[in-house]
Amino acid sequence: MENDELDKVIKAAEQGDAIAQYNLGTMYDYGDDVEQSDGAAEKWYTLAADQGNADAQYNLGVMNDEEQGVLKNNKTAFKWYSLAANQGHCDAQFNLAIMYFQGDDVLEDHKTAAKWFTLAAEQGEAKAQYNLGLMYHEGKVFPKDGTTAIKWFTLAADQDDSNAQFYLGDIYA
């Protein structure tokens, strides 16, 4: 990116444009055309997230979940994932499902996890499809349903999910 273009992004971000703030956060997050800075990334993501930018909310969730430039904070990660997931952000829905499934600073709730897995799986998220397949295969959250398990495993396997491929092979064997 040329300096003139970068200056325009910075100016728009400073004037409160949420998309520019998100883009600037991403640039700092990855060190694209600026020096990498987790602190600057968090600053710009937060400004965009506070305006409802789902991608920025998701990225803040990841930063807090994976201790990227901030101290690990599952409660804050949960907050940001929830906001993004409720806007239909597929990856946030998947990560929120994992938090509910594992009980990461939230009450372990497999039915709520299944809801979020389903929403992500319906958008094509292979890991969510695999997890739903497993839930139907094992009958721990839903009644055992081999046909539905195969459906979800197949969708995930078609995206090269090796776990889903293994289960499909096991089922057909």
C-alpha cells in the first residue's frame, strides 16, 4: 500500500469509520504496511467492534482467547465472540460453541453448543459439521441418528476434514 493510501485509511479510522478502523487493526495485527503491534491492533479493533463490526469483535475474541498481545481472558473472549456470533459470524459461532461445549468460563451446556455448531455448520464450517456429526453419531446431545451423522460427516469430509473422513470410513466399514 502506498503512503497516500495508508494516510487515507488512517484519516478515515481517526474520523470514526468502522471499516477503516477494522482494516487498520488488521494491518497492525499482521504487520501489513505498518510495524506489527498487538496493542495498536487491539485499539483499532475495539473502536470498530464498539460500532458493531463483527469481524473486529471476532478478532478481539481471538486475541483474548489465544493470549495474543493481551492476557488470556475467556470472559472477554466470550463477550466478543457472542457479539459477533449473534451477527452471524461463522467463526465466532464455532468458537462460542467450543466454549459452551468445554465450559470455558461459561456454564458447560452441550445443547447451546449444538445450537452454535449448527449455525456455523449451516454456513459451511467443516469443524462444526464434524462436531455435529459426532454428536449425532454418539447420541450424547441428540438422539443417536446415523443418517444425520453421515450427512454432517460427509459435508466435513468433502472439505478434507480428516476426523470426519475417519468416522465415515469407520461407519461404512
